[in-house]
Amino acid sequence: MMKILVVNGPNLQMLGTRKPEIYGSETLAGLEEKLRRISAENEVEIVFFQSNHEGDIVDRIAAAKNEAVKGIIINPAAYAHTSIAIHDALEAVGILAIEVHISNIYAREEFRHKSMTASACKGVISGLGIEGYEWALRALLNNINKVK
Ligand code: DQA
């Protein structure tokens, strides 16, 4: 079965309790559940990965190349603003990727306005809360022509 990889970067394991006024009260497990429901309707398998370590994220993206991963949803979190390594990994595997930020990074501190990783992605969704992941999944499925 076709796979979609969902990568969440540092501190997103604390979703639900971390600054809920910015990131909402849904947990990472709750988000997974929501995405699994959409993916089940569309006969795709969702593979989730969360890490606080840049190199582990690079390794996970590289490994996707040897799996049936047809799309990547990535919230690189703070690494979006710093990581050339994650940018290069996304570019190297050449898998259709969409970057998601729960908050609107352009409406926050200036150091969040620049994403190093976005240019290696097809598009970016920022500021729609965790719903952004659902839109990203639908966009990927649309691109792979499987949306129900
Ligand atoms: C974030 C925005 C980043 O600036 C921040 O470092 C995060 C989360 C978001 O989803 O809004 O950890 O990627």
C-alpha cells in the first residue's frame, strides 16, 4: 500500500500541553488519529515519525526513499528556521513534500519568518492549526489522484 510519511520535529511531542494558546489543545496522538481516519478512507498508509534530533529526521527522510513513500508531510518545527541538512534531505529524496506549521510563522517573532526547508517542499501551510496537516494530506492525495 502507498505510504505517506508524517514527520514532526522538536518539541511537538508536547503538543496539547505546550503553549496551547499558540498550538491548541490537541495532542500528537489525537492528530495521528485524525490523519489515520482520512488515510483509511483513501487506502493509504500513514507512517508517523517525531524526533527532537536533526540527524534522526535526516535519516528518516533518507530512508523513505527505499520505501513506498509517495508523499511527506513535515513540520520541522524550530529546525525549519535553521536546518540546511533537512532541506537537503528533502531535496535529495525528491519525494513530494508539504511543510506544515501549526502557527502562522509570519505573524510571530522575526526569527520564525524564514524557513530553510520550505523551498525543498511543494508548498507550505502555516497558521491553520493542526487542521493544516489535514489540508496537507488532502493536497498530497489530490496530487497522487487518490482523494475520496
Ligand atoms: C512550528 C513553528 C516553529 O517556529 C516552532 O519552532 C515550532 C512549531 C509550528 O508548528 O507552528 O516548534 O513549526
